[in-house]
Amino acid sequence: MERESGSRDSPIWLIGDSAPAKWESQLKVPLDSRHPTRHNIWTPILEGIQSHLFSRIPARLDITGLYIRNAVHQQSQKPVSTRIEWSSLLETEIITLGRMLTTHAPALVLSFGGFAFEFARRSLDKVQERSISYWSAKRLGEEFSEGLRTFNVEEINLVPLLHASIARGKFLTIHDHFTQTEGGNYFESVAREIGDCLLENEMVFRSRGVFEYISM
């Protein structure tokens, strides 16, 4: 599997977890469209964003150039979920991502799950390091809301999404915890809020080639 896909100059980056161990040699890129995980964690959100945008501009995201990368290449590189201190290998990977972010300055960085979020936080020199287990669905939901509330299109904005937990046995509880709403719909909520963020900053995102405008 390639380590990355898309353009590093894209203003929207997706940071995944790691390559699926069983399928790493058969998949081409992170979030490969042939693997079901992509369609559990990203496809419903993307489709919701596209519908939200199209109903208002009309335009859609041009996803061909979105930059996609996994935090680490292999699952075996991930730390124990309760550990705050990470290996020197991970620290090197964090520094690498940090330099890439500084160089290319994407406006919106979407991370999938607690590990990818904490990995990206550390690459951006966030103040307090956390363990992976700290990032419950509720806390990720709070960070998502805060990330969009304070969004500044001239800065690097890290906004977390969920990873595989949304497709597991307690998925209804996960919806409620992330959205902080009883009976909430995670997919619809985050798609709408990300879509609104893109619309509010349309001119900047348009100038950076994010939107594909459609003639009516």
C-alpha cells in the first residue's frame, strides 16, 4: 500500500489510522475505496456533505485531489491505548507529519478515531498529550464541535471524526455521545456542520480548488 494519495497542496487532509493488516499488500492507498472501512467511516459523511453543498451553491467537493494519509503505516506501530508516552519511532512519524502540515498548511484536517486525532494533535504541538483511550466518542464529539466553532480558514484546523467504533455493536450509543443528542445521527450531523463550514469559507476554498461547480 502507498503511504499517501492525493495532493499535499489540498486544503483538506484526511488522516486515517493505519493500513488493514490482512489487506495491506492488496490495497493501493489509505482509505482505499475497495475496503469496507472507508464506507463505514467516510462515504456517508462525504455524501451528506455533497448533498448539503449542492442544495445551496450548487457545487460538490472535488475529491480527486484530497490528501489522504494514515497516521502510521502498520497497526503494529500503534501504542498501547492507555499509554501516554509513545515510542521514538512514533515520535519520528509525528515530527514528519508536523513538518508536512507546516509546509502545506491545509485549512481543514479531518482525523478518523482517537489514535489518528491524538497523533495529529501531537504533530501540531498541542499542549497536553493524551492516551488513545482518553478519546471517547463523547470527547471526540466535543473536540469536533469546538474545532468548527473556532474554525479559522487562515490556520490549520484539526477536526476529529470517528473510526471503526461507529460500525460496532454500541453504534446507537456512539451516535448519541458524539452528537451530544439523544437519538442523534452522527453521519447527518457532521456532514451538515462540515458542509456549513465549507460554505462559510467558500471563497477561500474555491480559490484553492476544492469546489467543482455544476451548471444548472
